[in-house]
Amino acid sequence: MKRVLLLVCRGTEIYEAAAFYDVLGWADLEGSEPIEAVAVGVSEEVRCTFGLRIKPDRLLEDVDAADFNALAIPGGFEEYGFYEDAYAPEVSELIRVFHDAGKPVAAVCVGALPVAKSGILEGRCATTYALSGGHRRKQLAEMGANVKDCAVAEDGNVITSTGPSTAVDVAFRLLERLTGGENALHIRRLMGFDGATGNGQ
């Protein structure tokens, strides 16, 4: 079984988190091999962007990265406290552990910023949210990343992207890395992302 650690910070944008959870859930049910997404938070209850509250499966302090094959990081809103959790030293350490083990680290939108904060994007290609004057991309560059103007950037074991609209694509790219292209394409078709209707029943 493949296992993905889904980091759910305060202020996480729930759509971005749900993209990982849904794609991986479909893959577990309909794919070529079992795969599980496990939500982890800094606290027992997380208030996401726009107020939805969720309870992560695990607390960060109880997680052993060795038990997981990849790390997924949705972005979030500063107004809802995203960076208070996402920039925590224990989050940076978690990202470094996954990276140093050569495991995929997939981040959506401003989820790229805590990845850069950890130091693993120094001199590497990455992208993040481009609107609002481009200040998030400036922050990414200030943390040492080589910022690319593209929807999704991949450099080694790290995937970053520009915004909520890319969340499903990032989830599928992560699925492909973990289970292969044929399986990822199969799940895309079942979910209707290749223009098919999908059955899902």
C-alpha cells in the first residue's frame, strides 16, 4: 500500500486539500494498488479557509515520515492563519525529511512557500500564486527558488503549482509518481477528466 501524508494547516483552502483526498480515494477504490491519504495537522481541529472545521487523522508530533511515501501540501489564506502553521519549524523539518528521503513533495498554490521556507527549493525551479501583484512569487524567489511562469513546475521530487485550478492536476501527477502513468490515466478517465463521463458507480 502507498500512503500519502496530507498536511492540513490552519487556513488551508479546502478545495486544494479535497483534490488530493478525492483523487487518491478514487485510486484506492478503482486503481491498480491500494493508496491511502492520511490528514495531519498541528492541532486536533483545523479551521480552514472560509471557516470549515476538520479533524485531522493524526497530529504532526505523532507522525513518522518513514511510514509514508509522499507529502501533499495544499495552500491556504493568510487571513485565516495559513502561514502561522505552514511556517512552523516542525513543518519545515517534516518537508526536509521527505525531501532528503527522495520522496515526492507536492504543493498547490502557496503551499510552495512552506516548501521554500524549508530550504529545499534553493536554486530549483518552482512556481506559486501569480495574481495579487505577484507578491507570492516574489516571496518564493526571496527564499531562493528559481520562479517559473507556468501552471505546474516539477523539479526532481518536488511539484509546485500556481493556484486552486491546478489542484487536481497536481494530485494526478503525484498519483502517477506513486503508481505509474497507466493507473493515473485510468483514474482520470473514471473521474471524467479526460472528457469521458466516468461511471464511478
